[in-house]
Amino acid sequence: MKTILVADDKANIRNLVREYLEAEGFRIVIASNGREAVYTARAEKPDLILLDIMMPEMSGYDFIKAYRKESETPIILLTAKLDETDKVLGLELGADDYVTKPFGMKELTARINAVLRRALRSPLEPDTLKVGCINLDKDSRTVTATNHPVNLTPSEFDLLYIFMSNPGRVYSRSELLLKLQGTTFEGAERTIDVHIRNLRTKIEQDPSNPQYIQTVFGVGYKFSSEHPAA
């Protein structure tokens, strides 16, 4: 049974989400503010965290900053903010996805299952990949670039694995989102751009002139098969 931490300062939202997800077979633990969420996450070690952005004592943003230093547990933001920059900031800090309030429980459950499904490894997938100076180990979920370790969020790691599995192939944003989450949602393709920007910052020597993750204008992205020498 998968454990999900629901961190939200609104009791009605916590209770609604807990009741629905427990009926779906999940074990639910709750927190009413960001600081309590840190303690609960450390104690319960959830498989996934549903995190409100605007919480007392510690915001969702500050929670991500603190918790990402010690865990790569997937995080889905629950946000009432409509400004796209707020959502992008959460993704840049290390969140894997977001759902805007008010949200439907079926959509929320679909996104949860998509994120959890990515953790399941197919036995046909290769354990290690190497392209240029980038090395990826699927089992240990570790990445090195020019022999230096790179810390990636779960979504960033899975996106890099998709690219490195098929260097030279061009992917549209919707195709990447489908592979990453198992489904697509209107307006959610923007998350791919944020993950790409984060990856470039972490693996490229010059993110403004990327050698690995290249933009194919009007189409999407590809991982260059003509890479710098290792």
C-alpha cells in the first residue's frame, strides 16, 4: 500500500482528499502546515506528497527547498494561485507536477498514479546509459556529467532517461508529457519546458548554448546524438 502525505492548511481539503484516496487504496497521512509536513515526511517516509503552496509557518516553496536536500520523494503541488509563474517556481524548486484548485478527484488520482507509475521499472529497460559525458544508472537513479554527480528530481531523471534512451529522436512536448506522466492535461505541457530548463542548467556546460538537449523549433526537443567527446 502506497503512503501519501497530504499537506494543506484547509481541513476540508485534507478530509476530502483523504477520504477519496483511502477509498482508492492509499494510506494517507496529513499535515496542516509546512513545518508539520517536514516532520511527518521524515517520520512516515511517504511514497508521494500532495503539497499546498500557501501554508502557515512554512510555505510549500520553503518545504520543497528543505526537503529536496534529503529526499527525492515525488511532490505534486496543490495550488489556488492562477499566476503561471507561481507554478513554474514550484517546478523549478523540484516539484514534479501541480494541480490547480478547485480540482477534480479523478484528475488528481490520475496524476498521482502517473507519478507513482514512473517509479516502476520495466525489466526490458537498460540499467545504464552513456551519451557523451553523461552517465545514467537506472537502478541507483544516479547521474554524472563530466564525472561530477548531478542531483535530479524524479521527473528530471525520468525525462533524461527518455532522451538518452533514444538520442537523436525528436519528441513533442505532448509526447514527452505522455511518456512522463502516462497522460496529458490541458495547459500542462508548460511543465516540460521547465523540466528541460532545469536539466540544461544541471548537465550542460553552457545552458544558454546546449549541446545535449536541443530545441527543434516548431516541434519539441531532442537529445543530440552528435555530442561532445567524453
